[in-house]
Amino acid sequence: MVDLNEFLGLPNFRQAFYKVADNGGCAGIDGETIEMFAENEELNLRDLRNSVANNSYQPQPLKQVKIPKKEGQWRELHIPILRDRIVQQALLNILYPVTETLFSNDSFAYRPNRHYTDAVKRVAYWRDRGYLYVLDGDIVQFFDNLDHHRLLVEVRKIIDNLGVLCLIKGWITAGVTTKIGIIYPEKGVPQGAVISPLLANIYLHEFDLFFQQSELKLVRYADDFLLLSDTKDGIMSAYSSVKQLLNYMGLQLHEQKSQITHFNKGFQFLGHGFLRQAIVPMDDESKSSKNKGKKKASFRRQKKVQLSHRRKRRR
């Protein structure tokens, strides 16, 4: 059960701001940066908290940002304004303890104290117990295709609170600013919004439960997943089951990126190559990003240092 008093507490909003500030990111369409907000932090947090409490808070359209990918392709992100990110994080602080008691152990992405390496270890665990037939699955444009109505129905099963549902609906329908004006999405959740990863896991919770009750073994990281079976017939029937279930959920299995394989044949998952008993990291991207994270001081620590320097200068 969501405690609205805890959600609307100023300490929760302060903690949310520090979390958003530590994550960094560019300003939204209003141009407000983390540093600008921090200049009047307490006043801004009180005003933001009060606007949510008295229902005058309105989510703003998102900023369209395109990031270059390989072979001339682009990845499109939709960035909320800073204040929307803070409110989303404040809600996440309260929702995580609720959802973590419900989510499947087969789901590894976007969850506290879980990492993609835990998913890799789980694959090895089932391999060593004879689950050698594999369906390596991918979902077509997953984040862009989440049905809004179904998403809100699934959210309500976990959080039956009208205020929270209205907030989430406002965030996923706020629209995106483009060169031709604001485009309001009919489906999908914005990649770049703080709340989207949790919504993704809520949307796929039914998917997780379906295979948790089967003889197959599931390892899912966001929209990338493996189904493992100890028989060839089991994995062949799994392919049909996945297609039907995803279609029912308004999603589609990416048949070009999905395959039925075997550990003796080999496959790749989460940046690792699996072949017989071997597991080989395919790149060092995750290690380099980890090192960057260690070098980056948290916003709170940076702020304390800045305040200390200011006091010294005043003396």
C-alpha cells in the first residue's frame, strides 16, 4: 500500500532531488538545470511538494533528444523537465518497497540491488541444471508500444490510488516537443523519464508470472529475455507461447532478433557470449561506465564542499 503522507513528505522530495541530481542529465523544455534549482533548493522543493499536494501540479511536455547510434541510426530520448523528474523519483522512493515484494525473481533490470551480471549468473545456474535449449527473445520497440490503458490497469493492480494513477497518466501522455509542435503519444512510455523503467517492469509482470508457473525457466532483463528448457519440444512450444502472450499484451516478438538455439551452438545475451560451459564478456563498456561512476562525486558531497568553501571565504 502506498503511503501518500510519506510520498508528500518534504524529506522524501529532498531525497528525490539529490538522487536526480546525482544522476545528472540535461534540462527539459523549461531550461531549468540542477544548479539553478539548487540555488533556492528548500523553497523550490516546498513549492513543488505543495503543488503536488494541492493538485495544481501539471506535468510538462518532454524534450526530444536524438543520440547517434551505429550505422547512421539514432536513438530518441524524451527528457522531462527537472521538476517532473523529481516528482517521479519521489514516487519511486515509495513504490520500490511495494513492487519489490511482488516482482518475480526472474526479472533483473531496473531493480534495487540487482545487476545485469546477476542475470548472467542465473543463466549459468540453469545451464548447469540441464536447461540447454534456449529461446533468445527480443520485443519490437518495447518502450514505444506499451498500451496506455493496459499499463494503467496493471499499475492499479499494484497501486490502487487515484492520485498516483493520475500522476502516471499525466507523465505518459504529456507529449513531446518537436520541430513541428507537441506530439501527444497514443501509446508508449518515454525513454528518459525516471518512472519509465518501473512502468516497464509492471507491464511485463504478467509475462514473468506466466512463465514462472510453467516448466520453462525465464531470465529477463528489460525487453531482452531468455527462456530455457531441458527438452527440444519444450523450447519449440515456448516460441508459440511467447508470440501469443505478447500479442495479447499488445506487443510483438522481434522475429529477426529472436532465435531458438542451444548452449552447444552458442548465443549472446547482455553483452556476454555463451558457448557450452564458457561465458565470455564481449565488451568492456559496463566496466568503463562503472569506473566513471566511482570518480563522480555525489551531488550532496559536492554541495557540502561548495558550502565549506563559501564559509571559508566569508571568514
